[in-house]
Amino acid sequence: MDFQLTEAQDFFKKTVADTIDRLILPKADEIDEKDEFPWNLWREFSRLGYLGLRYPEEIGGMNADKVMCMIFYEEIARGSVGFAQSVIMNILMGTYFLYRFGSDAIKERCLFPAMRGEKIATMCFTEDQSGSDLGATRTTFVRDGSGWRINGTKMWITNGPICDFCTVLATSDPTKGLKGLNFLLVEKGTPGFSSGQVINKLGCRGTVTGELIFDNVWVPEENLLGEELDKGVFYLGEVLDEVRLMTGAMALGIARAAYDEALEFARKRIAFGKPIGVNQLIREKFAEMDTLMNAARLMVYYGAWMLENNMESRIIAAEAKMYATEVCLKVVDELTRIYGANAFAHEYKPQRFFRDARFLLYGGGTHEVLKDFIGRTIIGKL
Amino acid sequence: MKILVFVKQVADTEARITITNNGRSLEVENKYALNFFDEFAIEEALRIKERLKDVEVVVCSYGPKRSIEALRTAIAMGADRAVLIDSKDLDTDDPLITAKILSGFAKGDGFDMILCGKQAIDDENATIGPMVAEMLHIPHVGLVTKIETPEGGEVRVDRDIEGGRQTVKVKLPCLLIVQKGINEPRVPLITGVMKAMKANIPVLDPATYGIDVNSCTKEEAKVKVVRYESPGGRPPVKFIEGATAEEKAKRLIKVLKEEARVL
């Protein structure tokens, strides 16, 4: 077994970390405080080319393997989760189905500009009455002439209010549940497509999240992304493991940022005449955090390696997302205990990590749903 | 035109460094980075390349194998190629030996201009640039803050002097030692990172360039580190107490006069 990053992966990790340290970390607090999409940073960052991370070199991407993708997701989340969410939406979920099923014209119009950061992408799953329960999707589409007519409202859409295009999850028949799901591309400016409420979030601030409304929106035939009708849930399966592992990698990123903050504080903070890091109860916290983070890291990167090698990764991806997120919550909680009352003040970092970490509980499936999925898959049909 | 840039991989500023072996050696946490001042030199070489187009930027380091990572960073930024001269058997504390080896490389590989940072942030010697220039019998300019586009076999550069700035014209080939403020080093593009990841960086023996290895051994070193000491801890912060601002001010003046002795 070889757990070591290759020399190329290791160099990539250090270069990405340095880029994040220079461009994103210094702005992380401001992004959080203003809670506005950081357009200047977006332009500066997208110019570097990372938005094409996971796509082939022939179309201007980097063709990064899954381990490198996780390295990137972890590092950017360490810098600013608010910014990371917008970036990763463009890299992964917001463009995946265009890359996979889009016509040449669609790729030219949407995918390639999104890879260059000239267009903002998003993906719309969640509705006010459905999130993890995708079978309950109420946004519908029907055949209308040479295209499709879409009706419905999506909620909690990352990049939604500022997106240039979105991949919408819609059903051909709400009674079909998961078997009626499909993906359709809708571009900004299409009549009937608009942005509604912008959500004032507790964490991950800086990413604009909100409601998207599809009021009798008509799109041409080619905007149905998929080779066959009603196979959306299978197509989703192609990318779901990566999405879950990505969420786990982001959790690792926040956990590392929190851990580093705790470590620096424990080494410097003097109480009762000595650094608090010499106290056994503080040392125990670091032993615990380090153990948990190592376990979470192994799960996330093992999952990425399995995915890269086309191995069955549904269970490990769900477990890694769930476990890494829980570890992140634990580490952030310990940071606030080590830091003392200042962790409760807006002028210090711990409160941001504390708020940001909570959001990872929901994306990629709630842990209650994931546990049910894992258990059900292991036990099988009885 | 060919520009050589000499770089060094140094301990990252965040790496934990422990004095070991009874003060005779250092144990460095495994975190290394491209020397801060060398990034300015690479950036400046790349800017000249962007202006003149027909320029090759070659980056060279003399150090242990791990230094390849610093060279990859240089390639990610845009350098054309990089070379590592392995210090495996010759590693000494003497900058004269490093200068001998780097000047040997420069002679062998050829150059029109050499750029380097003003000092390495680990040993802070700040001697390699001038020594290499002397060994190559070429002019050097230190503390450079601006390099104009070379023209007609010479280049105009600005350098900081006490209380002002000096502009000098220097004939090529030359060695320029750059310092902070000359530019803002670029963040590598992903295309550069990809190129760097795949780059084959040759690791060479000093003898490859006809360098007299026998004069570069530990025994030949003229400088040897005797011991390391960590800086003393900062004195404690003293709070000046007092019922009123006036009283606090009086006590502060007394402390500044009698204890700090700065008044």
C-alpha cells in the first residue's frame, strides 16, 4: 500500500496552498463580514485557470486526478469556505452535465466560459419541500414544440442569484419519484427565468445563495442534458460520490484552519504563568483532534483514490462526507473551548469556522439520510 | 538573451526550527519554500522575457535534492528550465564554496545576465551574488529596485542608497542583486503548475561543469558554524498603573528615565 502523494501531487498541494495563502486567506474575514460576492477576487482567481481543474487539457482544463481535486477542495476551503463554494460550483456540479451531455454549441456558450470564470454556473436540486429527498422534486418540464417547458421554484441555490446559467433538476412526472428526474440547462435572460429571495445565511457568507424561479420557461431540445429521458438519477450517480468526497475535503479544510488557529493559540496563550499547551487537558484535545483529522483525511483520500481507479465508492464517499464533517464540527468546537471567550467575538476567527462548518452538514445529503443509505446498502434487501 | 537566476530553497518561515546537537546543528520541520528574495529575481527575469520575447530564463540552485520543489515553483511561474546541482557530498556552511559552484555552472551553461535575491532568509549571508560576480569577472549591482529593458549590450538599473536612489548603467554580462519592492511576484497559472509538475529537472553533480570538486569539500571550507543560539525571549510587558492620566504619564516618564534609560 502506498499512502504517499506523488511528487507531482505534493507539488500541486504546496502550490495551491501558497496560492490560497496569498490570494484568499487575507480576504477571508472581509468576505465573511461583507457577505457579498467578491467579484474582484473571482476575476483574479479565475485568471489562474483552476476553474478547469477536472476537465481534459484538450478543452482548456487541467485533467487533475481525483486526489488532486480533493487537495484543491481542501485547500480552498481552508482559505475561505464562502469563496470556495462558488468556485467549486463552477468546477464541479455547475458544469458537470454540460461537459458530459452538452452539445458543442452549449459547451462553447456556457462550459468553456465557465472554465475561464467568465460565466458563473450553478446546479439546482433543492426546493422548499425537498432536499436530500430528490424523488419529491416538484419542478416539472413537459414537451412543448421543439423544446421543453419548465415550471417550478428552486431554493438554496449556490451562486443562484448571480448565475449565468444553471442545470435544473426537474421531473417529467412528479408521481414517478426518482425515475422521472432529468437535467435541463437554463441560461440567464431566458423569459420566465428569474432570481427570487437571497438567503441571509449563518455561515459560508460571500457565496450568494438563493431562490431561482422558473415560470413557464421554454428551452430548446438540446438543453435536455442526457442521452435518455428520465435517466437523471443515474447520471447524478456518476458525480454524486465526487460531490460527497468534495464536501468531506472541504470539511478537512475548515478543520485544518481551526486546528492551526488552536495550535498557535495553545502555544502562545499564557495562563497561570505558562502556555496553556502544557496542560494535560489541552494536550488531550490536540491528541483527539489530530487522531480524528487523520482518520477523516484517510477516508476522504482513500475514497478519492477508489473513485479515480473506477472502484465502487458509493459507501466510502457517503461515509467520508459524514465522518469528515462530524470531525470538522468537533475540531471547531474544541477550538472555541481552547480559545476561550474570544472565540465568541466577531473580531476573531473561531466564530467564522464555527458558523461555516455547520453548512457542510446539509450539502451532499444530511447525515441522517446518509446513514440510512449506508446501512441499507450494507444490509441489502431482506 | 539568456538570464540565469540563482535560487535557494530555505526553511519556510512557519517551520519550527530546533537547535540540536548541543548548539551545533539545527533541526528543521519538513516545511520548505523558495527563498523570499529569490522570487523577486525570478519575477524580474520573467518580466524582461515578456518585454524582449527572445529570452531564455534558466533557474539554478545548489542544494539537497528536496530543492527541486523550489525549482518547480520557478518553472510554474514561467522559467524555461531549471537545474539542480546536488550538494549531497559537499554541503558546507561556507558561502564561498556555494559561489564557486554556482559560478562554475554559469561559466558552463552560459549567460548574458544573472539575477539573484539579496540574501537567503535562513543564513542571511548576502554574499553569494557579489562573490559569483567576482569569480566570473563581471560587474554586479546590489540592492536593485528597478531593471530597465536591456539594450545595446547594457542595462540601466535603479538601486537604493542611503536617503535616495541611484541610477546606474551597467554593461552585459552582469549580475544584478534584487530586493523587495522591485516587483510583486506572480501567482503561478495552472498551466505553469502543470508544466512544472511534468518538468524533468536534471540533478547534476558539480563535476559536470568542470568545477574543481576537490576545492569544494568540507575540509576546504573557510567558514564553519561554531554554534547556534536562539534569540532571548522578549521582556515582559509592563503596565503603568495610576489613578489619573497625569499620574500614569508621570510614572511612565520615570520608568523611561530610570529603567529603560531612553530619556
